[in-house]
Amino acid sequence: MSKADRHGTILRLVKTRSIATQQDLAEALHDAGHEVVQTTVSRDIGELGLVKVRDDVGALVYAPPEHANGRSERATHELRSAFRRWALSIESSGNLIVVAVPNGYAPPLAESIDAVDHPRVLGTVAGETTVLVIAREGVSGAELRDEFRSLSLGRAA
């Protein structure tokens, strides 16, 4: 596989998983079909400009360079604020989460969710009073529901 393929895989991995070390990244690349050595991983990290950021539980993990400018923290703060203001209920089924909101507030809440570029969210669909959130493969709706409920500080629990 080419270097460009490997770089694409690395960016996908750091956006969808918590990868804390070069060894973790090398193992994830191996699982994805890329045979690499530590020096290649180190070089790729530099070429891609990956940065270390704190994940949801406070651990330092690799992230794409756009997360270095505080965009992620700002977006997370805005998402928390949006859930506190608008989420009336948050329910899940399978890998889906349904967030009920007052009439007209589904689009701005969906936009807030999308802006975070959450690694466990595949996408959102907004109506007028409901936001459908689709969790990525391997993530249960219940996990994401609980995370979103914690953002709203129990209002939607």
C-alpha cells in the first residue's frame, strides 16, 4: 500500500479511536493491513502534523492538526451548552440516538454535534423537533446516549 493510503488510514484511525502511543498506532495500522516499523510511524506522525490532545477521559491521544487550535474544545463547550438548552429527552436503540428538542431547535443542535467532529458519531439528521444521531460501527447507542445525557447535566436523563 502507498504512503498516501497509509496516511489516510492514520488520519481515519486517530479520528475514530484513542491512540496514545506510536506503538498503539503501529498496531492499529497492522490491524488495518499496513506493515510498518516504528520509525515509519514516527515519520508519518511528523509529516501529518499530528498533535496530542486530551480525549473524553483526559488521556493524551493523537489527533489531526486542526485540533491543536482549540477548535475541538470550543466546539465541545458549544455542544454542552446546546444540550443544556435544547435537549428534552435522549433515547437510544441499537446504534441510533434520538434527541427530542423544542420545535425548530433540531437543526442547530445537529450542527453543534457535527461541529465537534465526534470520533464515535457517524452523522446526524435533523427534523424540526428531533435529531437522529448515528453512532459509528462498534459504538452502541446506549454509550453515546449516556455521554450526551451527561453533557446535558441530567436534564434529559
